[in-house]
Amino acid sequence: MSPSHIDSDAIKTISITEAHQDNVLGMADCHIAAFPDRFMTRMGFNWLCGLYRFFIKHPGGICYVAVNTAGKVIGFAVGGEPDIREQFLRFALLHYPYIIFWKFITDSLVRSVLFEELFKKLRLERSKVSRENDREQRAGDKCGNLLSICVQPDFKGTGVADRLIESFQKACAAKGYKRLMLSVVSENSRAIAFYKKRHWYETGTSGESKKFALDL
């Protein structure tokens, strides 16, 4: 059910298009509004701009935005090749060391996640991820990843997220992906219900997150 304060005609005018660099600032704003107090949000606006700019530029990135007639980003879906996020973190070590250093010494949550992400994953799991991806592709089961999908809080329940994930899934299928993967925080019951309703199925857990898959 659409929120009563959102005009139905305004919702109909929202378009879903491939993301480009002009959308990056709006994507960062949307992320902050949709995911308050999450790790990537606490890394700051410039970090988020760098993340989504990296995905849009990456040849394996698949990025869609929902925009209104004024060009404002209402929501987005971002993903593609499974290891782009890890590539960004390695990129960030060289290009955003000041952000990493400052957040590391001032934010305990960021510090704990950075320990996990920048050391365990980048040093210990990099070869494992590559081997798993190689096995999947050799078996003909090309696997993609949905990194993030979100909409501005006022537009939850309006159908914008449905249109975004549908566009993302179709684009992935067109690029030859046979399966998509994602992770969602276990306590995010709304997101879990959203994915299950759209035929994503649970495949396991990783830390505080549940892992889901969708066969295309």
C-alpha cells in the first residue's frame, strides 16, 4: 500500500534507468537515508560516492536508479560481478586512506568491520572467492551479486523497489548470469520478507547476515 502522502501520479512518473555518474551524489544521499547507522553509511558521504562511482565505472557492474521527473534519485539497485565490492575495498586503501584512518580511530563499529573486511576477506578469503567463482563458471552456473537495493524512506511500499529489482534481475539474466546472491542483516525482517516474496531462497548465514540466492 502506497503511503498516503505520496501522490500516486508522482509515483507513476518515476522512471527506472541505468545509473550514470550524474546519479552518484543522489545514490549516496539515498543510501544514507535508507541505511542509517550501517557500516558503509558511517564511512561517510565521500566514501559512498566513491563506492557507487566505482560500481558504475566497473565493466562488471550492473546499476539501476529510480528517478523522478526532477532527476532526484528515489532508489537504486547495484551489483554485478561478485568481487567488485572487494575490489573497491582494495582501491579504497590507496585512494581513501585518510577516511579509513579517521574512521578507524574514532568509530568502534567501523573499526571492527574494517578488521574483518580489510584483513580477513582481502588477505585470507581472496583466493577462496576466486576459486569458488571459477568453479561456478566452469560448471556453467555464472553467479552474480546484488550488493544493495534501497529506496528513500518515503517511497517504501510504493512498488519502486519491485521495479528496481525486476530491472536488475533482467539485466543480470541478459548478461548470462544463472544465479544471483545477496546478504542481508538477520534482524532486517522487512528486507528478508521482500526477497522471499520474490522467490529468493535462504542458503546459509555469514556472521550476523543471512545469505540468499535466486535462480534466473
